[in-house]
Amino acid sequence: MRPRTIALAASLAAAAALAATPIAAEAKVWLDVGGRSVRWGDRVSTRVPGCHGSDCGVGLGGIAVYVAPGRPGTGAPKAPPRVGRLTPAGRLTFHVPRLAPGRYHLETRMTFDGRRQWVPASEAFVVRR
């Protein structure tokens, strides 16, 4: 094979391998609960948009979801309450814990570059008594 042909074959193989690599779950964890008003004990059911059946991507099931005060981007406290785990189909169902009235959002804990970080997973919602 000529050098150009080898380089082209290598480039195509690399592109095919990259295309076959699953998208990281952290890029897909976003739950549609924004704008809701809920009370203690309410059952909340939601899913990652675009997930239908069990085709939501590799590694989505089992991701822990926590509830944090404030709007997304305000960070999470040291130990926010865990409300549940995502199913492989991208669903989350939980009962609203006893929280002070106010704005909250969902967070997940992801690893980026070897560091564990809090990552917002929803828009803000309101908890009422």
C-alpha cells in the first residue's frame, strides 16, 4: 500500500472507532421537572428527554440523583439528600423529601478528569408545604 492509502485507511478506522464510542452518560442526564410546584411526599416521575424504552445509552442506569437548594449552577451542599437512581431507560421516580419551602433542582455526581463534581440535572422547581 502507498503511504497515502495507509494514512486514509488509518483516518477512516479512527473515525469509525470514534463514531462507535457511546456518548458519555453525563452529557445526557437532564430531567424535565423545571417549573413544577410540589409538596412533601408528592410522587414525582420524570425521564431523560429522548429516552424511549431501554435505548438511553450506556451507563445511564444507576446514576444517583440528589435534590439541592436553589437554581442550577448554585452548587450542591456537602450532603444533599439522594432521591433515587436513574433506570437504564432514563426514568426517575421519587417522593419529595421533607425540605424547607423554596426552590430546588436535581443534581448528579459525575467524574470529569478524575475529579468528582456536582452536575445540575434539572431546572429549578418549587417545594411547598
